[in-house]
Amino acid sequence: MYFYLKNMTATQQIGALFFIVFGLLFLASCVSLVLSLREHGDDDAGDLRRKELKNLDGVIRTSWLMMFVFWIGWVAGDWVALTLFGLVSFFALREFLTLSPTRRGDHRSLVLAFFVVLPIQYWLVGTEHFDMFAVFIPVFVFLALPLTSALANDPLRFLERNAKLQWGIMVCIYGMSHVPALLMLNFPHYNNKNAFMVFFLVLVVQTCMAVQHLVSRKLQRAPVAPAISRSFNWPSWWIGIGVASVFGAALAGITPWVPGTAFAFSFIACVAGSMGHFVMKALKRDRGIPSWGDEGTGVTGAGGLLDRVDALCFAAPVFFHSARWYFDL
């Protein structure tokens, strides 16, 4: 499969991936629809089954969204893709901050985050200022936000309020901005096919999360941290990472790597993404949101945007900087 994909032209690769990926997504959507039509009891087992189907449907919907963004980015150009991912960052940050009640003294910092930090970060990506892009938020923004809050003259829970906003910016803006940043890197001998790297990252991470979720329900092993996640256990975690990494190696033909290197980068992305997803679960539990945010009780439930992209927000920076270091870009 590696040599078959490698010997294809970019147009042929687009056609093959369009047929394979959208065919698989259509099949998965049909399976999810059929399962949702089954009747389930009103007991705890029935409620659990409905939540599982809702989670699976959320993963499939996110996969459709990310593949749509990939194709739009490929057809319309890098700046359109940057705009789309910028909107994802905007709504993800908005969803994140609904979990953290704000005070009047935070309004200036919120305006700074949404209307200054976010566009500057994506502008740095689009203009390929990668050195500044890598440190703009962790250094300059992290120093500017507390100063802005302090000038508002509201010291009540000052550290907690600023930590929440900084954490949200780090995940939703800094992390997500590394996905379209892959479009701007000049990989050697890759013939400007960077959109495939975005496709590769998204598909591998989504595969890992879907497999891990399905396997955890079948194995029914003891969770590692039941107070945070009742579905996270080491066997399903390893299986999800292993399957996604092998899948990534099979897709090496659309990357600048050989299968072994593609396997290693898939492994890195899956570890970072799955651990990030676990961390975000801990954050939701801290905010008092029930398991996967039942309707009416939480804003980042199974159908929420942030729930569906949190793994990618953690995987993208690790993947991007690993690739940049590997190629010495």
C-alpha cells in the first residue's frame, strides 16, 4: 500500500482518499443510525447504552467535520483553512470558558483573548513566523493577561481566574493552531502536499479515540482513575494506540516518511491526544459536569465541540514540533 500511494500523483491520492475515507465514514454513520434505532430499556444499562451511542455519534460527526475542513483547505487554499480552524478555536474557547464563571474584572482579558490573541496567533501561522508563533502565547500572552486582570482592580480569586483563562487559551488557541500550521511547513521532497499531513494527523488521532472507546466498552476492565473516567483503562488505551499507529504506517504513502517513521509519529500523536483527552475529562469533573455532560446539565457534553477536538488540541503541538525537529525546519 505504501508504494501504491507513493507512486500516485496528488490528484490520484485525493481521489483514492476521498473514496476510502468518505466511504468508511458513510458506513460508520449507517451503523450508528441502525444502532440508534434499537430500543433500550429505561434502566441503568439502557441509559449507559444510549450515552455510548451518543459518544460514538459525536466522534463520527467530528470526523465528518474535520474531513470537510481538509477538503476545503485543499481546494480553497491555506488561508481559508486557517480561517476555518480559527473559528474552531473561537467556539472551543467560548465553550471552555462557559465552565469558568467570570467577573467584571475579567472582561478586558476575555476581549484580549478572543479578539487579539486568537487572530495574532493565526496570523503568525499564516505568515510562517514559526519562532514567534511557538512562544507568543506561552511567553508574551501569559505575561500580558495577568497584567490586564490586575489593572481591572479585582483581586478576588485572581490566580484561579487567570489560570483558567490561560489554560483555555493554551488548549483551544495554541493547541488547535498547530493543525493548520502543518500546511505552512516546507517538508523536503513533498511537492506542496501539506494538506495530507493535516489529514494524516486528524485521521490517526480520531481512529485512536474511536478504537479506544469501543474496546473499553467491550473489555470492561477496571478503570485507571474511576473518579475521572470510568472508561479509561490501560488495555484499551494500548489497543487504541496500536491500531491507530499501524493504520498510520499504512498511510505512510501520503506522508514524507517511510512506514516505520509514520508509525512512530502516529504513536507520538496518539499518546499525546489520548492523554490530553484524559486531562480534559479531569477538568470537566473539577467543574462538576456529570459524565459526558448530560443534556441540560453541562455545556461540553458528548455533542460539544470541545469534547470532540480536545485530543487534537493536545496531539497537534507535539506532532508539529516533532515533525519540525525531525526535518530540521
